[in-house]
Amino acid sequence: MDIKVEKLAKRDLDSMDVFSWPIWEKEVSRFDWCYNDEERCYFLAGKVTVETKNGKVSFGKGDFVTFPKGLKCVWDIKEPVRKHYNFR
């Protein structure tokens, strides 16, 4: 299960209506997480490293990230996060 990190053009974000999705915010912290559904999100702020059994993936402001359903990981938030998110 791979985490997909992309840089999308504003027109692509607009076509998915990303800016109407709910916003999630979190302070600097470290915690375990498991995805029961696929999550797509767009980072407005922050820096994060997510650790999985396959290694580490880092991302932050301006990244569009897709987390696969069933992924078990550890979030390590280096700078406070603010992101739009959508589960499907």
C-alpha cells in the first residue's frame, strides 16, 4: 500500500471541488493511525512524515496526498497541519 503524493494544478483541485471539503487541523504531535477508507487531502500548511512498514513519506503545504484504505501508519507532524480532506 503506497501513499501517493502529487502536485496538482489549481484547475485540477477546482475540478474535484477540493476547497469545499472539510478542514482538519492538528498541532505538532506523533500518533498511530489506520485508514478504514481511502483518504484524499490537500495540505494548506504543515510538514508531516508518515511511517509505514515500507518506509517513510514526507509531504506538506501544496501537496495532494492519497492514503489507501487499510493503511496502518504513524503520523509524525513536524509543523502544525491544516488540510482539506475527503474520504471515499
